Amino acid sequence: MILILASIYNERAKSYVKQFPDSSASLITCSDIAEHKLKIFYPDFNNSEITIAGRTLSVREITGVINLLPVVLPEELFFFPEKEREYQSAEIQALLTFFLSALSCQVINKPSALSLNGNVNSHVNQIEFAIQCKFPVVKSLFDSSKVSSHFKAGIDEEIFEVDYFNAEIISNSTAETDDFVRKLASHAGVIYLKVFFSKMKKNIRFLRASAIPDIENTALHKAICNYLKIKSIP
Amino acid sequence: MILAWGIMSDDTMLSVYNWLKILHADIYFLNHSAIEGSRMKFSSTTHSYQLYDCGQTVPLENITAAYLRPYDFRQYEPIAENSNQARKFTIRANQFHFLINAWAESSKAKLINKPSVEASNHSKLFQSRIIQPCGFAVPESLVSNDWETIRLFASGFKGLIYKSMSSIRSIVKEISLSELHSRADKIGPGFFQEKISGKNIRVHVIGGQVFSCLIESNEIDYRYAPHMISTIEIPSDIQSKCLLLTQKLGLLIAGIDLMVTADLKWYCLEVNPNPGFSFYDVSDEKNIARAVAELLTNS
């Protein structure tokens, strides 16, 4: 069984599950974890079970996870009393960090202690890494006294995305960006990374990176299916 | 220059600060409780961070080491809930934390400790997966919301411990099955561990030094109960395991909670990556604080 871990509010994730054949994938949300029967053991992790859509699932039956949930926010846990939600969100985040790291199957992406989507640096540290790699970056200023960060992008700039998966550039490969994208993914230690660039005429500049799999990217879906050794529905 | 970020009412910070003064270190104390007066900027154009404290520039390029013990700024008074002022304060304080953490991640200074390596403590079970390969026993653990599963798990042990999974502080306690049953429908997934009976030993690893103490108390969570602390010597192989564990976690300092049973089985319960060690530093000289201050000054 492939698990698609997503926010309760992620409507696209619900339809994404249908792209896998023969009910081979299931959506899992914080509601499944918190509200339905759960037994997670350690060190005896292989005897753990979760409940999804009324079905008990042994962790040994999980053959892959596509994680679309970087963090558990209190809003996910609407079924708990409001005063409990913040504490419970930290608890479920702690549980998922462990659960995703303990699974023996492929997890896209494996979690780190900082994020369920892996060790992708903060936006500021991503920019610093790009500068260290001598890759041009979009002019940006972060200021703790301002409510939002400031990016100085021109109106003629085009935003384009490059997707990296399992050591390959799977969409929008360009000679100017591929090497940097590989370096950024390797630095973060993730199997999947989407990198956003700004382009004006021939000038390409780094904008930001995200480790949340882009489920609308058909090339990525195909690559993930190959990786998890399952057929994809065209 | 050494940057110390925290509050002086924290005995751990105060004891390190006092030792830094004795060692004639050049210190900049950034008062966390005055976070409203702190400002941090990062510019991609200059590729530099700027830190301002009460309108004054703090020269980050001169920082050779930093001791970071931030607090939950939401505890500070007077921040009236739901007021516009409180919302602005919260956003700015969050952004300040975000930027100082980003600086700490990329800084070449000696950091006690980098935020990304401290994060292992946000999930006790995640941390257990690093603890066990270092040669310590770990308690049998269960996360469940199912009464029957919890009852069956508990039946295999002499007692059941209930605690938080995350780093949010909770009082660790033994829970009886009858108490648990009465609350069964009111809890989300709870974290339960077999009760280990033995001696509580706290080890602080500071750089390459190991400080150990024995805590005697009649309660499970001795932090909230009468207790007696005395320094002890632990076996050299356990010291080596503590050093290895600290290194595997990527930490420069660590507070390691151990328990040794009557048959000399050594359990590691958890590792605190930013320990409030003043609670355990019973020596008149405050030897743990001194070791931290020396670690910071030897940068």
C-alpha cells in the first residue's frame, strides 16, 4: 500500500490517490492518526498498525509514502478542543517524524527533525547556499521588524520551476540550472526537490526551493511510480 | 566576542555568564525578555546579517561563539491576547527567531547548539533511533489511542509511564490502568513506556568532558519533587557511549538522562540538547557552567 500523507484541507491530494491503480494508494491525514485506532511500538516497530478508511494496516504492508505534509499545524486537529490543539499538533508532528523515519519502505521525502519533508533549509539559508555556489539570486531582504519579507522582482520576470527526483532532473532541465539544482538537493539530502527560478531575458536567478512533491507534475508522478515499482494510470 | 542570548533569571545562563566574566571573555548579552527591542536583517545583496539591539548594531562578524537559550516569548507580560499590539509583537518575535536561527545555521562561530541539531529532541522516539545504536538500552514504548492495546502493553511490565512525545515539557508520571481507563475517550494518541526501576543518573557532556550525578527521589519526575543530587563517577564505557551519542546527535553540549537497573543494565531515556544544568551543578565552583564557558572561549 502506498500512503499519500496530506493535510485534511488538501483537496488535490484526494484526487491524486485515484491516479494509482487498483486502490494501491490511500490518503492518510492527521485525522486517521489521531482519531482512529493506532498502535505504534518501539523498538518493536514492525508490529505497529494504523487504521485507514476503517482498515487496519500493518506497517509491513506499507510499500511507499508520498508526503505532502511538511508540518502539523493546530488547524489540522479541529476535532480536538481548541485549547488542546497546539499541544496535540506538536505531539502528532513528533509521532510522524518518528513514524516516517522508521518505515523501511521508500518515503518521498524522508523527514528530518526540523521538517516532515526533509532537511530542506530555511528560505534564508537556501539563498545563502545559492550565493556560496555563486548562483545569482533574486534580490531579497528579510527584516524581523517587517510583517513580510521583501523580494525585488521585476514585472517582466518569468517564474519557472525545475523538478529533481532520484538524481535526475525530470522537468525543465536547463544547462544553466541543472548543476545548481543537483547541488541544492544533495546539500539537503532529499530525493525530491522543486526549485523556483526567476528569468528575465537570459538572466536566471534563484528564488526558493520546496521539498513537497508536486502532485500536478505528470513527469514526477511517472518517475515516482517507476521508483516505487507500480504502474501509473495515464 | 561571545554572544549570549537568553534571560538572566535563568540560573543556567547566569552561571555561564558569571564564568565568562571570570575568564575575562568579551561578551555581548542579548536579552531575550527585551525581544521587542531586537531586530535582525538579512540582505541577499550584501550577503550579510545585521543584528540591532535597542538601536545599537551588534557586530555579528566578530562573534566567535554563541550560547543560545531562547524562551517562549508568548509567556512575556504584558502581551494582551488578541490585541493588535500582541499580534504585531508575535509576528516580529517569530521573525526574529527565524532570522537568528538562520544566522546560527550558517555561522562559522561555535554554536551551542545549532538549531537544526537541537531539533532531534522534538520527537523522543525519533531521538531513540539514534540513542539505541550508541549502545544504550531504551524502554519499550507504545503510542496508542486504543484502551485495549494500552492495557495489553501495560500488562507486560511492572508499571506504565505516561509522557509527552514532543519537546513540550510535561510532568512524567506513572499512570494506573484505572486512571487511564477513565480518561481513555478523552485523549489523542498517548505516549507510554515501560517503567524502568533503577537509579536516575544525569550526565552532562560538555565538549569532551563528562559530568555525572545521581538523583535520589521517591517520585518518577524528580524535577517536581523533593530530591537529592550528588556527583558520581560512571563506568568509562558508559562515559564513552555518552560522548559517542553527543557526537552522533551533532551536539557540543548535552544533558543525557540515564537509568541503571539493579542488574546493571544502562537505559538512556532521552537527551536534552540545551540542558538547564544549573539544577544539577551542585559544586560550589559551578563546574559544568565553567566547562561551558571554557568551551565558548576556546573558539
